[in-house]
Amino acid sequence: MLEPSALNKGDIIAIDRAYINYEKLETLTLRGVLYVTKIKRNLKHSVMEDCMYQTTEGFMKVRIQHVAFSKVLKGGETQTHHARIITYADSQKHKLVSLLTNDMESDSNEIIEIYRNAGR
């Protein structure tokens, strides 16, 4: 399913968080395929921009980070992948959920809904 050649520009996929391959994610991005996945906690990245939105009571509503992942490839070349991490408070599970996406434009609520509806 994750063969980039089988996916077309404008396709949106939700990926299991066990699958993090920078090269594949960058290939999907270059093809115009949008992805959303739950982020691994130990994923190393550089934060380029960080913004948190709060409720009127002062609780975190959503946090949006623009990040970059870098990996040195076998030939010594460095591949960089840019993405967003969207963290929100899941009120049903009473925990924070962090999603990784290459969709740099859509509203964070749209990204959250894509992930929530993926299992249905």
C-alpha cells in the first residue's frame, strides 16, 4: 500500500506509527500525497516553529510545530524532510496525541479528523 508509485497527487493516507521511513515520507510528499501518522515519542527532529493555542480556561487546545528530520544516506548525502507535528488533548482518552503530517496548509482540526476517521 505504501508504494509511492501506487498513490496519486491529492491522495491522503493515514499510516500506523510503527512505520516511519524518512525517504518514503519524502517521496510521498514529492508526489503530492498527504499523510497523517501518530508520531513515535523518540523521533529525533529539529523544531523550526512552535505555536500553542489554548482554551479560554488556559488549557492546551492544540500545539503545532513545524519540524525537520534529517538522515544521512549511504552515499553521504543528507536527506531532509519537513513536516508538522500537531498535538492535541484527546478528551475521551484523557491523553495528549501527537500526529505527524506533511500537510502544511490544512487546519489542525482537519488533520485530527483524518486520523480519527482512519480506523473506521
